[in-house]
Amino acid sequence: MKKTKVVVMKDMTRRNTGAPPTSSANNNVRYAECQRNHAANIGGHAVDGCREFMPCGAEGTAAALTCAACGCHRNFHRREDRPTLN
């Protein structure tokens, strides 16, 4: 029996949902120290020491998700939700 590969492509035309961007412009969220394990491939644990996320680019660009200090994606940084004052 012959095996076949199936490729599924995403529809990129409906990418903008009209929702506001959820990156660091939200004052109620702060991204703290980087938690990326740089020694995971050798079975160890080593972090780079980056203390706070600083975006590389302007808001709304792909570079805004990369940290200027350590080069890691924003998801590697610990997220702190600040309570809102009503």
C-alpha cells in the first residue's frame, strides 16, 4: 500500500480579527525574568539572567515579540498580571 502525505494550509486572509493587540501595550501585564533553559539539550538547567522583557521593535511588528536583552521570544519570560484598580 502506498503512503500519501496530506498538507493542510492555513487561510491567512482572515488573520486580522479586529481585536486590539495584546502585547506589552497592556499596562496590566508585565513580563519579568527570562525562564528559557539554554542547557535543556544536554540535560542541564541554565538560564541567561535576563531580568525583564524589552521589545526589539515597535508595537504591532514581529520584532515586538523578541527581547532586546536576551533574544528570546516573549513567551519565555514570566508573565505578571497586575490587578486593576477600580
